[in-house]
Amino acid sequence: MDLAATEILGDGGGFRYFVHDDRWEWSDELARMHGYRPGTVTPTTDLVLAHRHPDDNATVADLILQVYRQAPPSPFETGLSMPAARSDRSFGG
């Protein structure tokens, strides 16, 4: 797996993470899912973590660090903090 860019796609949209410059790209669907109009926000690692369920923040931060260090990430399930108090689960890895 080329970890220079890690990409997750699914029914809820997707993202790309560019490890070498710690840069994120979100699909339009993922931006909307987080309550943003597409193109109105620049995703950052801090913003990604802000949208994780608080109970999952340390796990997701560790996964990002694993990818950054180019270690194979483990499969994971994480909760999202959604606009309007909606909560969903997402999967990756």
C-alpha cells in the first residue's frame, strides 16, 4: 500500500490524507456530512479529530500517527460528532 496518500471511500463519501505534507482532501459528500458546504473548509488533522466522537479521539489520533510513521494502520470503527447532535459510526482500515 502506498502510504504517501491514504484514501478511504464509501457510501458516505471519502477522504485522502497526504502524509508527507499532513494535508487532507474531503469529498463533497464528506464535507456535507460534517455540516460544511463543499469547498468552504480546508480539512486539517485538528478538524478531523474535532469531528470524532470524544471517546474515539485518542484511537483516531494514534491511527493518524501510525500512517504518518508509515506503519500499517489497524482496522477501526469510530464515532463521528455530527451537526445537530446526530451521531454515526464510520469504519476504516
